[in-house]
Amino acid sequence: MSNVLTLSLNHACNLRCAYCYAGDKFSSAMPLSVARKALDLAFKRPGQLIDLLFFGGEPLLEMALLDTIATEATARAAAEGRRARLSLTTNATLIDEARLTLLKEHKIHVTVSLDGCAAAHDPWRRYPDGRGSHAATVEGIQALMAAGIDLKVIGVVHPGNMGLLVESLEFVVGLGLKHFKLNIDHDADWSEAQLDALEAHMRALTARLADYFRVGVAFRLDPIDGRIISHLQGGRCIGCAFGEGEIAVAPSGHIYPCERLIGEDGPAQDDVLIGHVDVGVLPERLAAVNHQKNTPHPECEGCDYISRCVWWCGCVNRAHTGKPGQINDALCRMEQISISAADEMAAALYQEKNPLFMKRFYKS
């Protein structure tokens, strides 16, 4: 059973990314008392592993709180014969010696928000004064790598930068990184023409990834890797804990099923609010949102992709339709695009018996 706790340490951020799902940026740091109560909830759950994720806003704005909670979580897990795995998502523009020291001391796994090359990143990930953040983010990534900190990058794909997917992959590989995760901007208003373009760009991306396999460059690109694994395992391999094995806590102490749903932690999030650290998760609220997202959709019956798509993801559905349990045609098309692109690449590499591909996915 998964046991994931995400702490949104502050709504504040030093950047103003155009597509950020966290809403307006305002200073509202999480009190230490709230963080400790959230930690109590995680430690009440069974299991040897506790995944503790630090989120925001920008979590590296809250160094003291991060340090205290990381220390307490690690010590508490050790005392109980358990393990706390710590992770943090950051824009990496604030990386300095003090932050590097903190991340290393606590063995924190770091995910950096980077959309790829500068042209794919800078127009949308800006400082409040309009300056692009790419150079600062890359500098932060290089400092993290030099310090030996476990690192991956995650990028957002939207209508404005999808034409740069290949260039972005090449840029990330060129940095010496080994893992690039791409997330579709599900909050964007995708037209049919843009979805057609996305399909063409995704196939160009997987063709370039195949080239890396052929020259022996070991690199993980999600969601492509995940799509291949789901095929080999006969269906979905990564589910959505959504409030059951995973909770996300806002600075206010409100509990949500996922960090994507915290937003501004206001009235607009009431439909997915499932509790508070003072009382824990409210079963009736959790049951209501999970009933929505877990109910199969009649329009999905007979679809070749149903066992491998994310119709079950409450956060993605809500971004598209406003409801955790309601899909739309755009999501279906996006899923078909990534699954078919992954399958086409995998079929070609399997037929070639590409050594790196076979070792990665068939352990041979």
C-alpha cells in the first residue's frame, strides 16, 4: 500500500509560470504545527516506506521548515524501523550552497521544472518582471548535478512549445541528465488542429528517442517509458492513490487527494477538499470523489487503449472538464497519441533487437 504525503510549504513562488496549476502566488507559509500534524497522519498509516514530498509554490523558499520536517520524518521513521523517502519539486533558480547542503544532508530526491531548451521554456516560465528563467534553472541543475544529488527534470507540453519537443529532448540529454518527464498541459484549450500537430511532434520525438537507443544512449523519457511498460504488463502499471494512499496538505491544513488540486486552497477547491489535519481525511468526502473517478465511462467500452490510458486520473479529468470523474474527447486523443507513438517506436526497436531496448524492457 502506498503512503504518500505531499506538503505544500507555501503558495509563494519567485516565478510566474503562465500555466501553473497552483493559481495566484501569495505568501502563506505552512505553520510547523500543521506540518507536524500532517506527518502524524502519514505515520499512522501502515507500510515500511513513507514518501514525503515537498511542494509549493517554491518549497526552497521555506528552508527552516523543510529542514525541521525532513529531520523529524527521518528520525521518526528510523525509530519505528521504517524508511522515509524525501523528494522535492523546485524551479532550481534559488539553488545556492546552503540549499545544496540541506538537500545533500537529507538525501532529498529533486525534480526540477524545466521545459527543455530556452525557446520552449522562457516565454512561459518567467520572473515577475518578465525575464525568462531558463539560464538560472540550468545553472541550478548543473549545481545539483555537480553535488551528486539525485535529479530528474519535468517539462510541460502545451500548444505554444510542442513544436520544440525534439530540440528540448536533445537539450536535456546534452546536459547529461538521464530522466525527462513530459506532462501535457491539461488546463490548456487544445483545438483539433493543435492535437493533430501534437501527434506529429510526438512521433518526431519518439523517432529521436529511438535514435538515442540505437547509439547506446541510456535515457528515460516519460510518458513513453511508462506506456511501453504498461503494454508489457498487460495494462495499467501505475495507478492513482487519490486520497487513499496519498494525501496533499495545503499551508492551511486542508487535505486534498493530490497536490495538483490544492490550487489557491479556496472555494474553487471545495469539491475536492477531503479533510483537515486537525480531523484527518473525512471518509464521506473521500468516497464521493473516488466514486466519481473510479466509475468506468460507457463511451470507453471497447476502446483498445482503455487498460493503458488515464481515464482514472481525477486531477487530469478535473482539469479538462471540471469534474474528477468526467473525461472529454481531448483527453482521449492525447492518450491515443502518446500510446500509439510509444508502441510504434517500441515495435521498431524490438524488431531490431536493439540491445539497449531489450535490456531496459526485457532484461535481456
